[in-house]
Amino acid sequence: MKARVALGLVLAALLVAAGVVWLRGRGSSWQAEAAAAKASVALLSSSGQPAGHVYQVGRGELLIALNQPAPSGLLYQVWGKEGGELRALGQTSQALTVAAGQLRSVYVGLNRHVGTSRPDQLVGQATLPGAPGW
């Protein structure tokens, strides 16, 4: 009986350890995607400094990754220009995968409020080479 309890505790500890390793690995999955990307273009700030990158990560998918996580209480809001129209693509604390569609350019702003129609503070922008389909 004691051996079964001990074995059960060992198995439970192993499962918990495996779950922690899995969760830790999930946090860095966007870096692995970026490393395997087919192409990339820099997200440039208004001063020309790289703020992050837009990666072509799959058929029709783009990974938008910022160099630094968003400051506490703020989120990066991502927009894309398609057919002359600016549309919201999503929000993130550092990285976001979106459908490429017919996007010609990507804009990233730092926003306190989600759902705004324009960036509160523009962090970076990128023109996608050879868009659409890049």
C-alpha cells in the first residue's frame, strides 16, 4: 500500500514537472516561429530605429513581434493597411500572428485603451515587400 502511494506521488510530481516545462516552452514559441520564418521586414520607428519585425511564418500568415514587451498597463495594437483602408488586426503584449490577406503595410501603436481607431503612440511601421502574398 505504501509503495503504491509513493509511486502515485512520484508520477504526480513527474506530471507536474512536465506541465511546467511545457508551459515554459509555450512562452517562447513565437521566437521559434520567427527563427524559422521564410522572410522578414523591420518595423521601424519614426526615427528609423527597429522596434520589431514582421515575419512571413506560413502560407498567408504574418508574425508581428516587438523587440520589447509592452509596458505594464499598455498593449500593442496592430493595424494593417489593405486597399487603402486601415483596419485593426489585434492586440498583444509582444507578438501576434495574423492572416496576411491583401495587407500592404503594418502599423503598431502602444495603446492604453483597446479598440481605438488609430494608434495612441505609433511604435513602428513596415511596408510589406511584394505584397499581397509577400
